[in-house]
Amino acid sequence: MLLKIISNLTIIVCCTFLGLHMSYRYNYRIYNIKILQSILAHLETEIIHYSTFLSQAIINSVRPFEGEWKTFFLKVAASLEDNNEHSLIDIWIECLKGLKNNPYIGKPEYEIIYRFGMQLGGTDKKSQEKYFKLAQEQLKIEENNAQQLRLRYSKMYRSLGLLLGIGIAIVLF
Amino acid sequence: MEIIQIIGIGIIAAIFSVTIKQEKPELAVLISIAAGILIFFLIAERLPHIVGVFNDIVNKTQVDSIFISTLLKIIGIAYITEFGSQICKDMGENSIASKIELGGKVIIMILGLPILTALTETILGILP
Amino acid sequence: MNIDIIFKIAAVGILVSVLNQVLLRAGREEMAMLTTLTGVVVVLLMVVNLINNLFNSVKSIFRLY
């Protein structure tokens, strides 16, 4: 009897944490989008106004931040430094592959960054500035979308986890 | 005292049934089914005694034992039929309930036929 | 035979209705429908066992073979 109660409590706790994790994903996605916006803003300043080399510009602009995108940008910078054979586009695609199935990064912002990388460094300063602006605008829209998704589903997943745990426990009891 | 257990099961099931009925009527019906079955199991332990007493009486009076076994079968079928049709009525499916009752009646009729033929033969035997 | 099953069914019923509310509020009607269906099927599986027991015992008591 005691064992039964303990195991059922374990099931409930595990399911609750699963639900909390699922709802946390929405918060963390918004956080990642905000970080990405700041990184892009820094990068724009570095490239447009200081005209630093791209790898150094990336390292400089990423420094104060955290999260998934930081690792991505650092990876790009590292590959740019020690591997001169490949073009920026190849490196960009290769590094983005690691983020494809990341639960904290939505598909839309993944694609925005993909498109952004395709033209990075390909044109003159003026159009670069335009592309930066475009990416920022798209990210703004995605942030709003993510905010709405969070309002809708974050609470639902939180209670869904607990309820599902209780349900499994009742059925097994 | 089984009667206290039976009353307890009934009251608890009724309270749950009323609680759930507003949200999920289909589950409320399942609760009443479960309560009915549990109550039957409580009295099921006593029923074989009654059947045994019946058998004793039949053995003493030397009536043909096929009559008493047919009677028991009819009681059993009537009970199950009543159970099923009552559940269907609880769910509001009166037409299905009446079909179940029809099925029960026909089967009871078939079971009763040998008694009927025995009766007619006896009457024909008495008549000159 | 014990009364646990009635408590179980009632708990499942209350749980399913709460789940239904949560899913409806989040705007997932189809998932709410599915949870209702799942709850009914799970409870039905428990009750079907009971009904089978009932029929078997009625058969053996009244010799309805």
C-alpha cells in the first residue's frame, strides 16, 4: 500500500514537471527571440559603423548575452577563424543545422536567421543596413506571435501535466 | 450486516453520480452500473442458499426437477434483462430498453415452452 | 469486490471534466473531445470487466448454461 502511494506520487510529480517544462518552452522561446534581437542590433553597429571583421564583430556583439543563439554565433565565429576554405554561407548553414530541432527555438526565427545569413556580407553597406532592419522587423512579428502562443498554451500545459499525472495514477491505482 | 453496506454503496454512488451528471452524463451512468453490480455481488453470496432450499423442497415433493431448473433460469434471465433495460432507460434510450425487454420476454417464452407442453399433456391425460 | 471502483470512476469523471475545461479555455476543442472519449473508454474498460463478472455469476447461480 505504501509502495503504491509512493509510486503514484512519483508519477504525479514527474508528469507535473513534464508539464512545467512544456510551458517553460514558450517562455524560453520569447527570451531567445529577445536575445537574438539584441545580438543583431549589436552586430549591425559593429558592421555598419566600426567595420570590424565579421568573426571579431560576432564575438564582440555576442559577449554580454546568454542562450542558444550565443552558442550558434560563437560557433560561426570559431569556424570563420580557423577554417578559411569555406565560405560564410556554408559555415552558416552547417552551424544552423545544430539548432534545427532545438525545442527552445521556433521554426520562424530559424528561417529568418537562415535567410539573413544568406545575404550577410554580400552587398554594400546601405543594403546591409536594410537587411538588418528587415530581420529585426520579422523578429518583432515572431516575438508577438510567440507572446500570444504563450498566453494561450503556457497555462494549459502547466495544468495539463498535473491533471494527466493524476489521471494515470487513478487509472493505475 | 450486508444491508448497511448495500445502503452505503448506494448512497455514495448516488452522490457521485449527481456530482458528475452535470459535466459528464455518460460517466454518471457508468457509476450507476458499477454500483448495481457491486450491490449484486454483495447479495450473490446468499443466493445459492435459497437455490439450495428450493432444490431440497423439489427433492422432497418429487416434482420433476426440470420445472425448478427452468424456473431458476427464468428468474436469472429476468434479472439480467431488467438490469440491462434499466441502464438503457437511465441513459434515456427508451427504445433500446424496450428491445432488450422484448428479447428477454421471447427467451423466457422459449424456456417456458416445455412446461407448457407438459401442462397440456397432463390436461389431455386427465380428459377422457 | 470492493467499492474502490466507484471512487475511481468518480475521480476519472471529475478529472476528465476539469481537463475538458482547461483544453476548451486554451481553444483546443478537438483535444477536449478526445480526452472525453478517452475517459469514457477507460472507465468502460473497467466496467466491462465488472459486467462480465456479473453475468458469469448470474449464470452459475441460476444454472443458465
